[in-house]
Amino acid sequence: MALKIPRLRHIADLRALLFTALTIYLLAVNWSGCGRSLWSILAAFPFTFAATIIAHNQMHVPIFLKRNWNHFFQCCLSFATGQPPTGIISAHNERHHGLHQSEEDFVRVSIVSNKKPFWGLLEFPFASIAEMYRRKPSDLKRWKDSNANLYRQAIRERLLFYGVGVILLIIAPIKTILFLGLPWGLAQACLITINLLQHQNCSHQSKYNHSRNVTGGLSNWFLFNNGYHTAHHLRPALHWTELPKYHDSISNQIEKDLNHPSLLNLVSAYFTRDR
């Protein structure tokens, strides 16, 4: 019987596979202590953060042509990011995109609109998570009745991830918290917080001026073009490799001060612009 090689929708997603494998490798090395070093500990966070972007992209545009390979990849992403990817759908795909900046959007900037920049940035992930857990309906209950495939995949991801997580906590609780829980938590918090940087003080009712963009090549290479946020909101089903071209086609419609040359410039502008 011939071995069937999984087919990617876009060859560029080989980088996503490599990053995911490297993230899991770094986390495993740090947890086990076999080959752990200062460099592996420091590298774990940025690669875990990159993996959260990969998971985000996967839930918009699955990288494999076959469903089973996507299911397997999403189970792997659970361990790279610290969250089953299907958990993104309700809060992000449906609410942040479909109900952008409304009261139903758990990452709406109005949650911390009365805060000073530093405290707003610090509080935002906690406020967003609290909002989500307080108001988010049960995905599993809804999907069980409306989408059997998604329901089964969500069950698979959660049983595997939380089952292994409990075992790791029993075996080595301190190592699991330090070398898995900490990078996972920081990466997820940064993923949530970047929404504040990308949307605060924007015209949320505008077609083109609802988001801030990072156009620099380095951060977009490492974070899979997540910087082209206006383009992503306008066409969320567009593959990440196509976002720069689409951004260029609409850039004359976007206010110039919403485009930032680097991620560092985006952060700096958040603290220095008039509010």
C-alpha cells in the first residue's frame, strides 16, 4: 500500500509546520530537562506566540486539503499553544470578526477604554478572559446539535490536551507550570492584548480604518503576516500569504497613521499618541 503524503493548500505552510514542530520540541526539551538551556527557555516564548498565530490562521484557512490531517495538526497545535484550537472559533471567528467591537466581542477595546495606556495594556487580557468566561455560551452543547464534525473534533482536542496536561501535572507539577504553563499563558495573553494595539482609537464603523497594521517584513515573516490586520478583517478567509498583496490594493483607502513600519512602532504609538 502506497504511503499517502499529506497535501498542503499552500506550500508556504511548510514554515507553519516547521514552527509548530520546533515549538513543541522546545517545550518538550525544557520540560524534560534533556538539552534544556538558557537559549531554549528564552526561545520557547516567541515560538509559542508564533504558534498561536498559526492556530489562528488554521481556524480561518486549514492548511491541509484533507480533514483528517487538519484534525491531527490541530491536536498538535494544542500542545504548541496551550489551547485546543477549536476554542478560538466562538470568541474570535464568530464574535471578533462577525460582531466586531460590539458588546458581544470579548476583545473589544471599550473594556479598558477608561484606563491609562500602561494599565489598560496590563489589564486587557485579564478583562477579556473574564468577559469570555462570564458570557460565552457552551460551544460543545451548540455544536453537538448543529455541527457533528466540529463537535467530535473539539472533544478529541480537549480530551487529549487536558488528559495529557493532568498527567504532566501529576508527574512534575513545578516543571509543568514553569516550562509549559508559563510560556503558554504569556503567549495567549499577548495574542489577546495585540487586539488592543490593533484596534484602539480606530474608526470601528469604517470599512478601511477599523484596524492598525504592521507592514514591516521581519515581524510579518515571523508572525505569518498577522500585521496586515485591515486586510484580514475584510477578507478573513484569505490565506496569510495573500494578505500583503491585498493590503497594497487597499492601502490608499487606509489612513496613513494606521500603518506602522514595525511591531515596536505600533507599541510605541500606543503609549505616545493623544487619547
